[in-house]
Amino acid sequence: MSGIQEIACATGLSKSTVSRALRGLPGVAAPTIAAVRRVAEEVGYVPSSAAAGLATGRQRAIGVVVPVIDRWFYVKTLEGVDAELRRDGYDLVLYSLGGGSSDRERAFHRSMLRRRIDALVLLSLVFDESEREQLELTEYPMVVVGGPAPGVRHIGIDDRGAARLATTHLLDLGHRDVAYIGGQDEAGMNVAVPYLRRDGFRDTMRASGIEPAEDRMLDGGFSYRGGYGAMRRLLQRRPVPTAVFAASDEMALGAITALAEASLRVPEDVSVIAIDGHEHGAVVGLTTVAQDPSEQGRTAARALLDELGGAQPMSAFAPAAARLVVRSSTGPPARLPGVF
Amino acid sequence: MSGIQEIACATGLSKSTVSRALRGLPGVAAPTIAAVRRVAEEVGYVPSSAAAGLATGRQRAIGVVVPVIDRWFYVKTLEGVDAELRRDGYDLVLYSLGGGSSDRERAFHRSMLRRRIDALVLLSLVFDESEREQLELTEYPMVVVGGPAPGVRHIGIDDRGAARLATTHLLDLGHRDVAYIGGQDEAGMNVAVPYLRRDGFRDTMRASGIEPAEDRMLDGGFSYRGGYGAMRRLLQRRPVPTAVFAASDEMALGAITALAEASLRVPEDVSVIAIDGHEHGAVVGLTTVAQDPSEQGRTAARALLDELGGAQPMSAFAPAAARLVVRSSTGPPARLPGVF
DNA sequence: GTGAAAGCGCTAACAT
DNA sequence: ATGTTAGCGCTTTCAC
């Protein structure tokens, strides 16, 4: 004998009363509640989420699907989701697709989630038609954070607008020769995001009458290493641009490292700007268009929690804020274009 | 009607046979299995982990407790745990203590885990007596990854030995004036780790007849920002040491940034070495004593999984490998001590 | 304010 | 090879 029954016996009450007392439901005498609590503590009672889940159909857990764990954006968003869930006593089940597309199919199969959760947060994922179908079949309330996904509500910044903000800042400072470091994240990140940021850059440049040259658009793979490599390639060609816009802070950090190694000063020789708001950026004074993935995670979790609580589902798109944070990595071009 | 029963009706079989067929148990005719599978697919059957869990007492999930998510070591370890769990079809429930000590107590209360999991991985945590007690009461098989914890088995590198390795490398190169950047992680990291690394450094120096001065031991808070700040403080005093040993790669990366900003060359002016094996370190050529937290995570998960499968519990301590990776951030002191 | 009883969807003996 | 039965620990009517 264990569980709620044990307390029932010990107190001489019935299972129902114990259950009610434990959950703080109305209609239980105060002294009864106290007695139940005391005994529960005494016998070391631990509720069974499985039993409760079976009985109610609610698991009090929500799932988070990530392409890989190992990225600033995912980690931060996860943190936000977690914080919000904790407030409501929900658990967080983490489903990582682990990069490779091999495991991926399995993860998306509807039966993989096994009704262990009540709702789903999808982080910056892009899925194909069959994956979407599987997801629909699960019938979980869900929301994606990070990039637009066809047919699913999402939360995220205006990526194109963020890129415009960054580019305009550079243009306003007087830069004309600016390179763009973008590319695709190799690990399942939403493909739309890189494109939107790139287009934001290109369109803004064009609107100023500047057509970005092919060799000013580099692939930095959305990683520190990629940004470093892209900058080194940039440094091998003359002229070196007076400014660099990296589509993510991590790439910008890599670029700054390459710049420092080449003894070029930021921003005197080359200005650097990016998008994200990575903590490391603040340390080196990186100017950036900062977003708050943690808050996006909280928003997503809150929306789902509210919906589970019976509230109206949120609308198809919840914009997240992104704002220009000017620090010391950007300044007016201090040298004539083409000095080196 | 739903679940297994629905398939039973549709096929004219009994629940047990369906259950057996679905789980691939022996003693079911091949055509029966096929029929069950087909119908299951047809009706979009999704197993209920709650029901299975209730019936078997196994949740097929394991919990991972982290102080905060937001750290290289935790993320990497989490990745390893996840990879191993996925192989066995186990789910991963993430419990983050969220830094602050306010929420912390709740997370550690035994009832917080609600029998949702079968075992527990504790990441680099240090807990007080009452927390340990709560954990013991849960009776979950558990293992900690990252630092020694009194009374709980653990997996981790020999921190003192790793520090010795790093220090010896510097000494062998001819360095005599070396600074140490360590400190405590503010967010619940195992306190023993910083101490062990520091002691490893100090003891190795002493063994070479060098007593590290008080002002050569800095606090870098185990963060990028902290390492950056510590290096800047170091640069304000003369002489600047010929080498710096940071207790973590993240701090070393911060230090290197500060060095680059001050136009000092690595390793010509100052050598830098650290411990961890962070990917960013490889990009800038950071010499380090690399560990593999992802593998530690896999090892932990495997041990738990095996134990759940009936195998003998692993021993009290499973050492993890750490090896010196010499890259370009260390070299012989190229200037006389005290030039600046 | 409290109790009795039915069931949530599955598994695991124990039959047949 | 398949069916029957009895729970797993909780919640939830419905009675009292």
C-alpha cells in the first residue's frame, strides 16, 4: 500500500478527502487539511504524475523541441520557457533532434511524444510537409519561437526589420562599403531567418543606392568559427570594407577576434554590428540589434499555459521586440575607403 | 473509446494481444502483428506513457537537474545525456534551479519530481545537508556529473590533475611569473571544482619553488566577462605576468579579448592556457586541458539506463579523461619578466 | 464535510 | 497464440 491510500488509512479518512485536501480543493475542513498534510509529510508521500495524468488526461508537462541544444538562442529560449513553466508547477520535457536528420524523423513521429505532455514549443525549427502533418496529428497546442513556420503560430522578432535597423545605423554613420556575414546554420535552424536578415540588409543598402557586391556577402554559418573564417577571407582582399554586419552576434564575435589578430582596431579601422544580444557581445562593446529570446520563451510558455487553462488561443503571430544597442564597435569610417 | 482498446475492437483481438503486438513481445503470430500495426497506424494510435507508467511503475524518462542551463558545461553534458537516452527511447525531463536560491528549495523537494522519472542526473551541483536528504528520500538511482558530491557517485575529470597539467606546461615553457584566474561561479556550480583547480595550480607552482603571490590569484567568476575583467586588472599592474592560467576556457577567452584590446600578442607577450575544451577556444588557438562533458553525460545516462535494466550499479567514481591540447596561445616567455 | 465507486489506458499474471 | 482478470494511484461524479 502506498500513495494517497496510505494517508487515507493513517488518518482514517477516505481517498477522496485526502486527494481534495492535498490539492487544496474547497469543501475540506481546516483541521482535516492540516492532518492530511502532516501525515503526508511524515510518510514521505510523493504524488504520482502518471496516476494523476491518467485520471485527468493532463500531464502538467510541456515539451520543447530543439534542433540542437548547443546554441545561444535555444538555450536562452529554453531558460525562458522553463522559468514560466516552473511558476505553474509544470515540467519541461526536452526533445532534441540532435542535429542529424537521421534521428529527426523519429522525433517527429506523433507517437514519439506519447502523450507525455500537454503542449509543445518548437524552437526555430523548419519542418517539411510530412513533419508538419505529424505535428498536426498530435493535436497538441503548439507555438514556434524564432522564425515563421507555415501553418503554425509563432513568436519572434521582425528579422528583416532588425537587419534594416543594423544596416541603417551603419549607413547613417557614413559607411558605404559594408560587408555582410550570414549564411545558413547547418543544424536545423529555421531557414527563413538567415534569408530575412540578408534581404533586410540588401534591400536597405539598395534603398540607399548601393548594390552590395557578390564578394561582400559571406557565409559565416551562423557560428563563431564561421564568423572568424569569413572575416579572415575578407581581410585577404583589398579593399577591406569599412564596416561589417554579421547576422548574429556569435559570428560578429568571431569576426572581431579575426580583426584583433590582424591588429585592426574596432571601430576605427572596421566597424562591426550584428543581431542578437549575446552576453559576450556586451563585454567587447559590440553594437547589436538585441532581442530577448528568454522573454520569447516565457511568452510562448505563457500562451500555452493560458490556453491549457481555457483561455483563447493566441493569434497567429506575436512579434517580439528588437532594439538597436549602440556600443563601441561602430563608429564613422575613420579612413578613406580602400586604404587597405 | 480510444487507445489500445480501439485497436482491439477493430481487429477483433483482445487488449493483451494488441499490447503484446505493439511492444514486439514474443508469442504473437506474424500476421496478427501486421494487422495490429496497420490498424494502429490507421487510427493514429498514440500510446499513453501515463497509463504504461502507472501499470509498470516505469516512466521511461530520466530527470536532469541543472543549476542554470546557460553554461557551456551544462549544455554539453545535457547533449550527451540526451543522445544516450534517445537511443533507448527514454525521455529527458529538465529541472533547472534557475540560479536564484529562492526557487531552489522547491526544486529539491522530493515531491517536486512526482515520480515522473526513473532516475536522476545531477549536473555539477552542490547541495546542502537537507537537500541531500531530500534526494536520498526520492530513492532514485542518481549520479552527479562534474564535481565530487558527498555521498553520491560521480563522473568527472580530475580537476586538480588538470590544473597541474596546465601549470606544468607553462612551467616547462620557462614561465615563472604566472597569474591564475579562477573564482567561484555565482550560479550554483559545484564549489569543489574551483578549489581543486586552484589548489592544483598553487601546489604545482610551489613544487617548483614558486609561491604564487596574492595578487596573482584573480577572481574571474568562471565567466567570459569575469575573465575579461580579471585580465584588465592584471594589465593595470606592472609587471604583467608572462603567462595566465584561467580555470575555464570561457574566462581565458575573455582574457584573450582584453589582451587583444591592449595590443598585447598571445603568446609572444603573454601566454594563455585554460581548462575545458570550449569550441571557441579552438578558433583562437587556445591551449587547453580539454575534457569532454558530452561524453560524461553519455556515460552518466548509460550507467543509469543499465542500472534500470538490472545491471550492477556503477562504482562511486568514474573518472573522465582530460588531456592537454597544445595550440598557439602558449609559448616560451619572449620577453624578460617585468618589461611591462 | 466526507465517503463509495467507477474509471483513466495500460500491463502482467494466469488461464485456455 | 490469444483471452480474462485484476490492478497501477489517482480524480471525479454522485451520495450521504
